Amino acid sequence: MKVKVAILGCSGRMGRNLIQAAVEHEQIELVGGSVRATSSFVDFDLGELAGIGAIGQKTSTELSELLDADVFIDFTSIETTLENIKWCQENKKSLVIGTTGFTDEQVQIIENAGKGIPVILAPNTSVGVNLMFKLLEITAKAIGDYTDIEIFEAHHRFKKDAPSGTAVKMGQVIADTLGRDLNKCAVYGREGITEERDRETIGFATVRAGDIVGEHTAFFADLGERIEITHKASSRMTFALGAMRAAAWLSEADNGYYDMQDVLGLK
Ligand code: NAD
């Protein structure tokens, strides 16, 4: 039987790709999508929104119109996602969260929601990126103690948060592997006289430009050689298809707080 899915924020950049991915995915049945009540896409055909032709389903402005769905996929904004979590808890609906930029306290709220519903927090739903997290763990274990570690990320001009959720997660994976506290060892951007680099730090650099879909590189640099681990996304469909895989997996999961590593069996 197919998994019934609703897409929250379906008129956004990701939302439109999610509609297309849901329609094309053999395990998924798209039952609806939400837009803001003030949106110019209220009561709009979901297929038209995604540019794939009419599919006979209209956008909704209230989550209560989407009760048919078993799994909700949320790529909206921090404030909206926090509201949506409450609603999913009250209505016992599973939730895949693709929204990024949550503070530690907000992540705690999401983690707590896992006591009552199945929930995935996935700041990056690409399969390749999640494989990269595994490669970072292996590399950090082998050479992280004596190399300079820097994380670079680039995204399109419209992205609201920085550094990206994926870059932060990369830092978190490396810091956890090395037994460091990311809150203490992260350095965000540099300017002026910065003195010699402290080996214990993990640096972050951010570029925002044009239509870059998403690029991430971790440098592990020694004197004489360096390793660079890079992921480049060239289409948002890669995130959308990963989100469908997460939704299908979550539909069979018990209540709990999960991430993409669970979905992909990389733990
Ligand atoms: P976007 O601004 O194009 O889309 C967000 C959409 O959510 C907008 O259409 C907005 O109107 C809608 N929205 C906000 N509040 C709403 C509400 N209350 N009801 C209905 N709709 C509402 O942004 P985007 O580029 O699509 O990204 C959305 C989020 O997903 C961001 O946090 C981004 O960082 C994240 N993202 C995650 C991944 C991933 O792999 N997890 C990939 C790309 C983007």
C-alpha cells in the first residue's frame, strides 16, 4: 500500500520539487499540500504549481484539510515548523522536517516530540550528503587530531540561515568523533589579525551567490597534504527524492526521533 503524504510549504522552491518527487515516487501517494492563507497559490492545482500539469488536487491553507495524510513533509520556516510539530503531535501524524536553522533549544523541542510521534529531523535529505557524513567520521577518526579542519559551504542568494544546517551537521559529526564541543571550538568567519590557527578549532566559511543549489567541502589540512571531501548538489530534486525515501521509511517506524542516517541504515 502506498504511503499517503502531504507537503507543507508546497509553493516554495523545495515544495514544488517535493510535489514532483511525490507524484513520481512509486511508494508515495500525494494527498495534498499547504500554502499560507495570504499566498497567491490558494486553491491552486498542485501539479500546476510544480510545472508538471494538473493532477486534480488543490492547495490547502489549513492542516485540518490534510487529515488523510499519514506522513507530513515540512520544508517551510522555523516558526511554521514549530507550529506544525504541535499540530502533528495533537493529531498523531508522522513528520519529516527538512527546514533548517533550528537552535539547540528548538532541536530539543523536536526531539521531545519523538516521544509521541515518529519524527525525522533532516537538515539535508540528499543521500550523497548523508554518505558524506559517514566519510567525515572515518576521516576525522584517522587524521582529525593533527589536521586543520575547515568547512566551506555555498548556496543561492535567497537562503536565509548561515552557515547551512548541513555545514553545522558536518561540524557536529567531526566534533563528536574527536570528542570536542562544537559550541566551543567553532570559528565562524575570520577578519583582521587572526593570529596563528588553533588546531582545536573547526572553521566555517560561507558564500551566498546567484542560484547555487548547495555545495559543501570539509578540509582536513596538514603541512604537505590535505584531504577535501566535497558534495555538490546540482538539482533540488535530489533533496526531494531523499525526503520521499524518508517519508516511506518513517511510515513504518515507531514513535521516536530519527535522522537520515537511520533512514539510510548508516548507523
Ligand atoms: P522557500 O522560502 O522557497 O519555501 C518555503 C515555503 O514555505 C514558502 O513558499 C512559504 O510561503 C511556505 N510557508 C511558510 N510558512 C507557511 C505556512 N504557515 N503555511 C504554509 N506555507 C508556509 O524556501 P526553500 O528554499 O524551499 O527552503 C525551505 C526550507 O527548507 C529552508 O529552511 C531551507 O533551508 C530548507 N532546505 C532543506 C533542504 C534539505 O535537504 N533538508 C534542502 C533545501 C532547503
